[in-house]
Amino acid sequence: MSLPHIQTDMLTLLIEISCISLALFFGVLAFRKLDRFFRILLLQVMVWSLFYTGSHAITLYQQAHHLPIDNQWFMNIHLILETGLLLTAAWFVLPEMLRTFLSIGAFSLFLVVFGMQAGNQGLGTYLNYADVTACIGITLVFSVVLYTFGQRTGTPFWVSPEKWACLGILLYFACSVPYVSMMHYLEIKNPAVNTFLYYLISGVLANTRYLLLALAFGMIYRNAKKQTSKS
């Protein structure tokens, strides 16, 4: 690997760690003021930070022992946890008449696809159909969540932490759908485009997702301090 690539990888790693750390920092800072929706989103970031660290540790161990690089089984497990936590967060804010149908329905469909693909291909293979199902389900559910927050609060977009958090999640998962659907095809037909889209989705949009969540946590903390100072 040439030096420019090493520098790019280190820069990417530092940016990703920084974005995740900001979300964790502001989430912990505002923890006492968070409702169940935001506490579960914070838990999801905590879980991802553990899996993010673990995936790199596995890769480094495999490289050091000259083993094939493979952490897909580990990330497939994370896929279950991430999907479950996000849909659980949505469940707490969706209208009662919709929460079971949307949240539990989306998660159940995801588990069916996950189980079928894992049964056919094994956990050691990237379960792209399960990932697409999760992305579509989370996109649809959080679109309703965003609409629900809009109906409940009536506050402008730029002062609503709930809307910023939803926007980050929607940007990431909605944009992931076409890429994840075509990933295997692009790997064979156009590796250059595949690499570009991978870094766009897993880098730029994933970082944006956590930065917007950090912004939402920071807004909650700031609003709580304002209320405390007034009282």
C-alpha cells in the first residue's frame, strides 16, 4: 500500500471516530434530559462504537496472523442490533395505531429475510438482501416518525432536535438502498464506481448521520440549560 492510501485511510478513520465520539459526548452530556426515543438512539451509537472498535480489532488480528480478512459475520450481528434499536426508538414516538404495524412489522420482515439469507449463505457472507430490507424498513418508518414529530411540535425544522436526528437517519438509510441493492453487481462490473459509492455512503453519509445526531443532543442540552437558568 502506498503512502497516500495510508494517509487517506488514517484520515477516514480519524473523521469517523471523531463523528461517533461527538455523538457519544453530547448524548452523555444531555442524558438526563433525553426521552426514551433519544436514549435508545444514544444506545445505538454506543453499540455501534463497540462493534466499530471490534471490527477493526478483528481485522488487525487477521492481518497480523496472515489470515483472510473477514469480519462480515461480526457486522451481520450488528445489523440485527442496529435495526432492532432504531425500530424500537421509532416505536416509542409513533401513533399507537401505527406502531405495531410499522415497527414490529418492519423488524419481523427483516428477520425473515435475514434468516433465509443466513440459512442459505451463512453468517460469514455479507447479507445484502437483509441489509436492503433493513434500509427500506427504517426509511419508511422514520419518514412517518419525522411526519409525526412535525404534527406534534409544529416547531421550525432548524430548532427541532427530533427532526435533525430523523434527517440524519433518513439520509443514510434512504441513500443506502440503491447502493446496497447493486453492490454485488458493481463489484464485478464497475469496481471504481463501487469503491466511490462505498466511501460516499459509509463515509460521508454515515458521518453526517452521527454529526446530526450530535447536533440534536447538543440542542437538547442547550435548551435544558436555558430552562434551568430562567427558573
